[in-house]
Amino acid sequence: MVYCQTTIGIKSKGRGVHDITSYISSIKEISTIKIGLCHLFIKHTSASITLSEQYAKRNMETILFNKLVPESHAYVHNYEGSDDMPAHGKCVLVGSEFTIPISNG
């Protein structure tokens, strides 16, 4: 059994849903794996990670997330700015990790 652990640095682009496919695809070790799992974990509590179609991006931002966790609500926790608590709320809803299967790299 072979294991590989890689840390990827992604510069913050601010609020919103961002496609990180190119970052994941650039992990060279993935191409050498015939069958396995890729576990993705985001280390920050004000960010979340999920798997979705690129076409769903606008709907996720404007309809889903902003209605479930409104940016304009008067949250008590706002030490790091007005977007901090909504980001924590979205992380609770979406999560900070998921696993995808790898077949033939």
C-alpha cells in the first residue's frame, strides 16, 4: 500500500465559490495511482470545500449560501470582519473535507 500526503497553498480570492480543480489536478502523485482515494481537507475554519458542477457555482453563491447564511445578518461573532461568521456558518453546512476515488490516475 502506498501513501502520499501533499499540502497545497491556495491564495485567498475572498468571498465566493472558487474552482480549485487545477490545484488538485496538478498533484503529480495522483497520476501514478492506479486505484486509491484522494482525501481533501481544508485547514481554515472560515472556509469550506465540496464537490459540485462548475455550472452550479452561481446558484450556490446567490441562492443557496446567501439565503441560508445571509451576509447582512447582525452576527455577534464578527471580530475578523463582517464576512467571518457567515464563512463559519457555510463551513458548518458544507464541511471541511471529502474523499474522492482515484482510478488510473
